[in-house]
Amino acid sequence: MRSCVAIENMGVATAQPSCALIHAMKGIFGAAVFLWLAAWPALAADRGFQTYDGDTTRAKFRIANIDAPEIEGKCTYERQLAIKARDFARAWLAKGHVTIHTEGLDKYGRVLARMERNGEDLGEALIRAGLARKWDGRRHPWC
């Protein structure tokens, strides 16, 4: 199921399953983002935005409050847990309206965000399911 992101106000975006294109960029913030993306296409890609054409853009976010195992992890256990975490996140995101709260950039320039549905935080849900850890400022080995 595809989703799109509509920037509603500074720092908050909303994702709706079954939505195919970016809905709108509202107000001065939206205009500023549009101009910034137009002026700096390489930086936009580095910051999690992938623009196909004038009306189609995808955004990538890194969940801000967790450390999850990596798909290309160092051991079989980490790789298997990463697949379970990915599948859990996909199912969680597909269940309904999701609000994305951006929190800045990490040291690699990725957009950090918390994702919320009906008051439940995706990162906290992954932690409760045993598929992620609370982020303490650095990665710890899974193996």
C-alpha cells in the first residue's frame, strides 16, 4: 500500500495510506521547502526527499527514539530480528492515519521523526514488541 506525505505545518507531516501523491504544501513553510528543494536537489536527496517529477515526491524518515537491528546485520540473529521489525513497522503503518513529527537531522543528515497513530508511538511499539531498543545516543551490538 502506498502513502504520501502532506506538510501541514512546521515540523509535522501526515501520512495517509492509499494516498498516491503529495497533497499540498501550505503557507510560507511549504513555499520555503519547495524553493529549498528546487534550489538544492542533491541536498534534498541527502535529506530523505526523492522527487520523481513536479508533483511526485517521496520522503524517508529515521525513527528518532529507537535503535533497531539492521537488515544487513553482523549475525543471523540480528538479520532475522531486523526482518521482524521491518514487517512489524509495515503492518503498524498500514493500519491507519499516521502523524509524523520531525525532530531535526541525525549526524548523517537523515530526517529524524517520531511516528504516531491514535496516540501510539511506532518506536515505543517496536520496543514493547522486543524488536528495538530505546535510543541512548549510540548503537549497541545485537549479536
